[in-house]
Amino acid sequence: FEDAKMQIVAIEQQGFYRITNIVSDDWIQVGDQPFLYFSYTFESGFEKKSSYLMLTGYDGNFLKVRLTTDAQLDTQVFDAFMSDFGNLISADSTS
């Protein structure tokens, strides 16, 4: 997880975008599954984006999820994605 975050910083240092705010560096619960969770906002040219990185151990494997949205739509897109993703994780763990 730390390597994935370092890759994000390395891309910023190459000038592809500028991180404007680290929103969270913690963990979240998705369904019954805990995820390491890192979210931040960045600017790429004239675009403002929100990005989310999540990592967990799942079914004997690592599962890494990265979601990037337009900053103006971040809450709507993130909430819709997490609702569907939570249902998928919960349904899969009960089957």
C-alpha cells in the first residue's frame, strides 16, 4: 500500500499533476471487508479531480481498487461506486 502511495507521489513529481489535498489516509469498511484507504484531490492542467486508493486481502489475494473522478462529481460517483462495490463484496462473501 505504501508503494502504491509512493507511485502517486512520484507521478506528481514528474509534473503530470499536482496534489492539492490529502483527504484521508486511514481505513474503511466495505461490506464486511476492511480496506486500507487513501484519498486525495489533484489538479491536472485545468481539471480538478478526486482520487481514491483502497487495498485489502480478499479470497487469498490482494485486491487494489483505484477510482478517479471529476472533483465536482466525486461524492456522487464515489457513493454510487461504493454502494455497488459493497453489495458485490458482501454477496460474494456469502456465496
